[in-house]
Amino acid sequence: MSGVEIGVLIIAGAVVVFVLFLIRPLWKLGATIDAATQTIKDVDKQITPILGNVNTTVDNVNTALVQVHSSLDGVNIQLERLDTITNHAQAVTANVANISSIVGAAASSPLVKVAAFGYGLRKTVAQRKSADEDREVRDALKIRKAEAKAQRRGGRHAKGL
């Protein structure tokens, strides 16, 4: 054996020792990779239903948001109607205020006061006259009833004799 062959044998022996020395860590590394692969598979099995539930929840939230949006549209329409009603009420209030000031100005003029006094006086005189006539009619009816009663009593006494 020559020196080259001995050198090759030493290098081959060193490579074998080196490979034997690396087998244990490589074996452990393979086991670690297998465990990581199994963990990833387990996580995948568990996360699939969770993601399905998340998708369902997101769909439900989107549906709820659409309903809220529709409700807000309805509220906005009602608010627009309320604004219109409020504007109309404001216009009516302004018209009533104008009419009130016109009536107040008319009622404060002396001519209107005299006319109102004359109307009140005529009405009072007419009521008194009507009351007097009513009283006269009632008195006449009372007298007639009393006379009719007296006649009936007088006729009864004559029959009984």
C-alpha cells in the first residue's frame, strides 16, 4: 500500500466517522420536521372550520350592515318629511302672527271700538226686549192655566150638590 492509498483510507475513515457523527443530529432533525409537518396538518384541520365560521360571521355582519343602511335610509326620508312639515308649520305660524297683528291694529282703531259698542248695545236691548216678551207670555199662560183650573174646580162642586 502506498502512501496515497493510506491517505485515501484515512480520508474515507474520517468521512465515515463524520457521517456517523452527523447521523444522530440528522435523525433528530428529521423527527423535528415530521413533528412540524404533523402540527401543520393538525392546525390546517382545525383552522378550516374556524375560517368557515369566520366567513359565515362576516356574511351575517354584512347582512346586518345592509339592514342598518336601509333603516338609516328610511330614517333620512322621514327626517326630510319632518323638515318639510316644520317649514310649513313655520310659514303658518308667520301667517297667523301677521293676521294677529292686523286684527290687533284694526281692533285698536276708534271707529272699530264705536262699532263694537253699538253692536253690543243693540244686542243687549234685543235680549232685554225678548226677555220681557217671554215673561209676558209666561204670565199669560199662568193666568190661563189658573182660570182653567178654577173652572174645573167650579164645575166639580156644582155636580156634587
